[in-house]
Amino acid sequence: MARLLFTIHFILCFLFSLPAQQFLLQPDHEVSKTRADSRSVNLVDVNGDDWEDIFISNGPAEGADNELYLNQGEGLFKQVTADPIVSDGAKSDGATFADIDNDGDLDAYVVTWYGDENGFYLNQGDGTFVQQSEAGINAPGSFAETAAFGDFNRDGFVDLFVTISGGRDKTNILFQNTGHGPFVKIVVPGMTDEPTTSRSVNWVDVDNDFDLDLFVANEDQEVNQLFLNSGDASNFFVPKLRDVVVSFGKSSISGSWGDVDNDGDMDLFIANSGFFKELNNQLFLNDGKGNFTEKLNIDPVVDGGCSYGSAFGDVDNDGDLDLLVSNGFSNANLADRLYENDGKGNFSRWADAFSEMPDYCSFGAAFGDLDNDGFLDLVIAHCNNNTHVERPNSVFRNKGNDNHWLKIRLEGTQSNRSAIGARVQVTAKIKGKVVTQTRSIESQSGYCGQNSLLAHFGLSKTKEIIELRILWPSGQVTIVEELAADQLYHFRESEMPVTIPLTHYLEFFPVREAGALLLEARGGKEKVREAPRVLLQDDSGLQVIDDVLTNEATGEWTYRLKEALAPGCYLLRIECGKKTYLQRLYL
């Protein structure tokens, strides 16, 4: 009897530990009312209302209009029908969004295949667009696959890389954004002067040296390419030649980067497809210095399939990145797949993740919180397979669970306004262990896909994080402690140069006691030649603290700023001699 009870208990525990159905197909969604031969999915807030909108590109050989859906909240979307970005009738392929002129809104670049001119669209600030024909980046007559914005020279303006897979001139293109006129085409040896059959591109800091490197996925058994950013203006890019990531070709379509094992560096998933011929995919773990080890014998790399799109996202908010892989152009195994992460980069196929998965050919896919409930929803673009029957695209609502979350929106000032290339790190206690998760803000998260520009973190059962750290492309660092979960926070990069002369002996953090909120400064044993002046402004600009800190005789001290503070956003300013330290605090 005891053995029987133990067996029943074990079976029940096993069953309830299995991941439950996470995504519900929304067949009546506005996006699914239009049948199309679609390519790219971009989940971006084009009108600045903190609700993610949906852009989908369409690319049949005869041309078609693209689609833009504005998020009305409460699960409602309105299709835009009279705007240049959805009325050019081009043969569109990939797309990327970023603020190219740093005016506070997201502009768009849509590439085309079949020799059409690529489209550059300037946002008017309200989610309406004007097509630009003299921006220097239209590249007429291209057979482009996709593109990505990224600030490779850290001048505060996003540059553009375009991948080409067909036509007479199969050389990729790099455009530099000068910030004061047309983009300038740059020729980089080995990168833009040799023909390749390139599919996807990612700007990513591979070696943790705070600048953007470049990864290009190539098909037709061509070797993939990884270019490390040297930071030297005379020769920015150095090809990495000796690594498993670039050692052999496997007809790659998509690259997705994410810290899958929460060790602080970006790992790489590559989706492969032989065009109606199945190929296994690949996962590579980063050692933190840009050297990779291939991870074998896990579901995403032994499942086969003709894979095209890919995207990372913590869909169950348990504190690690899960993986979506879309499949297409195959006579079988067209179902898209979700893989659950165990927190160490070991992925298992989530067999019942979807309430229903249409058996359609798929291209791009992207994650974003469409209903602002803290859980990542999913949109997948469907395309014609071996028939000419156009399909409705798929929207999946994440049904959620009782796990907590955090979302971070960044606004650059010295860095590019979209904060493309920034890293956000959140440290929290998850399942009894202190875990640091890392997210990178990127304009292309997989082939023909762009995840939301908000950094999203799952926190499991944790209601408060220990530390938030933002590594801006400019080199500035923002550190905030003790943030509450289940909220969206907006961080704006300091407009003044930030030096941190005091961090080795001075720390600030909030103290809660007897109903009051105080700000405490703790110092070490090092004496200060000049007494620091501490100023604190609230979000309205009102000066709430202006005080001078003095060392005690021992040089070891604790000082409390005695004014009680209301919870909210504050700007902390420390003046010490000629040096100034600025930091935003969320109390």
C-alpha cells in the first residue's frame, strides 16, 4: 500500500511539473483577418503610447502592400490603411525599426527582393510615416533578405547593415549614419566586398567589450561570418576565423542571441534550412570572451525541420530565456516549435505549448507583451509554401501564470535614442539562488523578426529585485537597487557626462523604517579631500535635498539624509571637487 501511494504521488508530481499550455491562438484577431504571403514581424511601439504595435511585411513576386496594426489596448488593434509604409505595393522581405534621427520616434527600413528598391520610412512622431527617397540607403535593384540598425562607432546614431542573397551583386551593404545628412555606404574588406548568400544579421556585443560586433548567417552551405569590433576608427571590424561558429557552412537562415545560461554573455542559436530539405539547428555557448562551444544532443538541435525564424523570450516568466523556432518551405514538419529552458541552457521541446498551431509555412516571428499584462505574446508571419494559397498570420496570447515580471524601457541621450545595443541586467533571488539575467536591446532578434525594444524579465515568485544595471552604448552605467516587480520602468540616460569618482567608498540606497523612506550613504575607510555635496531632485525638478557629507575622524562612517521621501523617481547628484556623479533612483 505504501509503495502504491508513493507511486501515485510520484506520478502526480511528475504530471504537475510538466509545462502547461502557454499560448492561445487568436483566430479572430485583426491581424488574422488578412491573408497574405508574409515575411517579417516587428513588434514595435510606433506612436509612443507604451502599447506594442504590429508591423508585417508581405513579399509575393507580384508585390503587395505591407501591414501595420496600431494597438488600441484591451486586445484591440486597428489596421492602418492610408500610409506610405503600407501602400507601396513592393516585394518586401525583412524590416527593422529604430530612431535614426534621435527625434523620439521609431523609423523603419524595409528591404525588398526581386530587384525592387528598398524602402526607408521616416516617422512623423505619431506613428504615421513619410517615405524618403534621398536618404542614401534605398539601394535600388537589390535582392535583400533583411537589415538591422546598430551604432557600431558609438557616435549616438544608429547605422545600418543590409544582407543580400540574390541578384548579380550578392555583396552585403553597410551604411554609416552621419547624423547630419544622407547615410554613407562603407566598404569593409571581407564584409561588404565579397559575394555571399546572406540571410540574417545581428548587431551584438559578443566579447563583452562594450561595442557592437556583427554576425551574418549565410545559406547554401556557406560559412557564417562573425566580425569583432576593434573600436579602432581606421579598421573597425576584424573577422573571427578560428571558432566553431564560423568553421563550417550549414545553410543557415536565422541567428538569435541571448544569455541562455544566465552567465552574463550572449549565446547563439542558428536556425538552418536546406529549402525542402531538413537540417538540424545549432546552439553555441559563449565563454564571455567571444569563444564558443557547441551544445549537442538537446531537442532544438536534433529535431530537424526546415527552420527560418527564431526568437528568444522568457515566456513563462521563470527567469530564463525560452526559444521559438518557426519552420517553412518543407513537405512535412511545418509546425513551429517552442523549447523550454531549464535555466542552464538545456532546452526541451514544449509539446503542448500551443492551444493550436496552424500547419502553415512560417517565416519571421517575434515576442512582445501586446496586452501589457507582463507576459510575452507571440506573432508569426506565414508564407506560401509549395502552393499559392495565402494564409492568415498567427497571433498567440500568452495565458500567463502567477510568476512575476519586470519591463524596462530605455531612452538614450548620449547613446542613440532607441538605446539599440544597450544591455540590461537584473539580479534577483529566484528559486533560492541569486540570479543575474541579461537582455540586449536589438533591432533584429532573428531572421525577419524584431522583438519588442522593451527589456522583459521573468522573476518567478520574486516580488522585488536586488539590483538593476543598465550598460548604455555610450559607456555610462545606471545602477538602481530594490525595484518592485510587476511594473514597467522608464529610464532616460543622463544628459551630462557621468564619472563615478566615489563608488569605492560611497554608496546610496533607500532605507525604510517606521513608515519613513530615507536615503542612506555608506562610506568606507578612505578619506575624502573635499566633502561631497549631495543634491536630490524629484521627478518634477524640485530640490528636496541639498547637503554636505563629512567624514568622521576614523574615515569610516554612515550618514543618513534625514528628510522623509515619497516613493517615486529622483535624480541624485554628487559634486566632489570638479567631478560630478549622476544617478537616477527609483524609491
